[in-house]
Amino acid sequence: MPRTVIIGNGVAGISCARKLRQLAVEESISVISSESEYFFSRTALMYVYMGHMRWQDLEPYERQSWPQQGIECILARVAKIDFDERTLMLDNGQKMGYDRLILATGSVPNRFGWPGEELRGVTGFYSKQDLEHIELLTPGIRRAVIVGGGLIGIELAEMFHSRNIPVTMLVREQQYWSSVLPVEEAQMISAHIRNKGIDLRLGVELKELEGDDDSRVCAVHTPEGDRIECNFVGLTAGVRPNIDWLKGGPLETDRGILVDSLLRTNIPGIYAIGDCAQLRKPSEGRKPVEAVWYSGRKMGECLALNLAGRETPYDPGIWFNSAKFFDIEHQVYGSILPTPSPGTNSILWNHPASDRSIRIVYDTATGCLTGINLMGVRFRHEVCDKWLREKTQVEHVLSNIRLAFFDPEFFPDFAPPLLEAYSKKTGRQLRLHSPDKLSDVLRFLRS
């Protein structure tokens, strides 16, 4: 029986393995990971530390389901790949052969060579082992410093905040996540973080880390000459594809492992998916490497179709992502840029008394919707996706905006002030459509 081996048991690798079984592909499937034996929800790691979930709650599938599906889970690290012999050498001394190899090795935190970054008490937050390490260090942490203004940084800040550990955040941008969000939304998040009691320092970089006599971090220094005492430093300045161990060999790499639209590498029988994969020709408006959960899942399922003989070029679809900044939930659909691109315009509504906003972006020439950015508000994914795929006119979207409301019975009606904002900007008056029930939404989705 042919053997498919998947290196990495994150969402990309596991989505591929499970989809292969759903497609009834007759082959042996082995999944290798040095992080954990069984797949877990990486995005929920923070909730274990905060006491909201137990470790077993992070595993969405029963452990007995893996042998029942004929998926072998191996806890080991791949030390070497012999591409000519089609064999893997594991760190436990085991040698494995493969017919098809799928590289789903994920990401690793960025390091920039800061002096002192090798000290004890300095770590990123990406893996199960990182969580265990932070838990072990926690009793000795009187203040934590977090370097970086991304999603992992805010997770760490919320984790320590939940245990009443003071947190200082160093962010080189002038607002939190301003490299991704428009300035108004970035300002909202920055104010929200500070309102939570976090010492957020904007426009500040890390110069070096200072250690004590036991080689544990005891302070950080900034270029401005500030010294901040701390017992923990979280380095959260982004991630990069986990491919350093593959460079210099026959596999073609750049920032990630180079793949075509069918997720094939330059070596026959070798594929790459998820955070470690780099598309040679990404879709318009998409990045060659996208380290997000949704892209990993789509890549895994797409590759499974290809391996099953159903040739399916990878199509990431409409860009979507979600995040959480303490109490602010964030959703984005389509193209939202920190600086508006030429030829686009937007309508922004801010709730006068809470951290909520809706931004609708559209093409000025055609009037077509190009993006939706939500802070503290939820919309229906299927409705937003359909509007963007079909290049719906922005005025039609605004008139029917209630179709997208996710929890209309629990949330205020944001539609009238949103239309008022559009009217003030354009001078045009729009009429609101009010769907009577869920059947109106379903009818729209089927149309």
C-alpha cells in the first residue's frame, strides 16, 4: 500500500489527512510532529494558561478516532530527509520510507539578534512547549515585557493580565497593529489596551536584554536609554516559515518552500502546505506566504483533492481573518489596507460610547464593495463573502446590511447610523431593507 507521510500536525497537515480519508484514498497515512502526538487548536493555547480551558479541551477530535481512521500519529522530530532514497530519519533513530511527502512544518518566531535574547526567561509564544515553559516561569515573574505589536503579543499580554502580572509592551509603530489596520482602528485598539492597565509604549524599540548573575533576564533597554526591570520577555515580532533545516538542499526555497498552484514543490512527490509554503504565483491581492489558520485549512483540503486525482488549483478565495484584542473582536473581509489604495473610498462608523466600528471600503469608479473591517461587531461570513465575490454595489450592500448581522437579537441596530455616515459623505439617501427572519438570509445565500 502506498505511504503518505505528513511532517507537521497543525491545521494544514491534519486537514489534509482527514480529507484524504473522507475521499476514501486507499493508502497508509502517517503524521509526524515533535510538538504533540495529537492535533490541538493552536489559537486556543492562551485559554489554557488563563484557566478557561483544559489541555484536553484543545483537542477537537477524540484520540481513538485517529487509529479508527487509519491515521498514524508519531511523536518525533524529523532529523533528515533523503529525497533520493525517499526516506526520513527521525531523532529516535527510526528510519521511515515514503511514497508521497507533505511538508506542513508551520512557523517559528522571528529573532533579530538582540543582545541577550538567549537569556533564560526570554521566549516566543507559538508552541505547546512555549506554553509549558511560560507556566514554569510564571511564579517568578513580577513584570513581563512583550516586544512586538502583533496578535501573539496581545495574547501574551492578556494571559499575564489574567494573573495580575504587570505588563509593558514595546511597539515600534505609532499605533498598535498600524501596519495592518487603518489608523482609526489602530488608535481604538491602542486606547483599549491602555485602558486595561497595560503599559503600552508606542514608537519604542528594543535595544538589548540584560541578565542577572544566573543568566536570567532582569531588564530590557531601549535606544532612548530607558531601563525596564522585568523577569520575562516575550519576543513576538512576527513569525517566519519553519524551513531553516531544509535550506541548502535540493528543495527550492525562498522565504518559504516554493510551490505551484497544485501545491507541488520542485521535487516529484513532495508537497508543501500551510505557513511553510510559498506560492510561486499567488492570487491577485494575496501574499505568497499567509500564516493564518484559514489558509492552512484550505491548503490542506485542496492538496487532498489533488492527491486523490481531482486536480484542483489552490484558490484562497476572499481574504478573511479574525482576531481578538482583549474585549474587542475583529473581523476583516476582502482588502483593508492601513493606507487607502488609490481609487478606493470608505465609510466608517464608530459607536459613540463603545469600542465598536464598521468600515465599508469600495471602488470609487465602479462602486463595487472591496472590503469590510469590523471592530467589536460580528457579521455573517457567508453574506460578506458573497457580496465580495460578486462585486456587489456598495449602495446595495448598505441597503441590505442587516442581512449580514450575526446576532441581531442581542446587538443594537447599527444600520441606521451606518447609512447616515454614507449620506453625510456622499449626499445620497438610501433605503434600508429589513429581513424578517433567517429564511431571508438563506434565500439571499441561495440566489
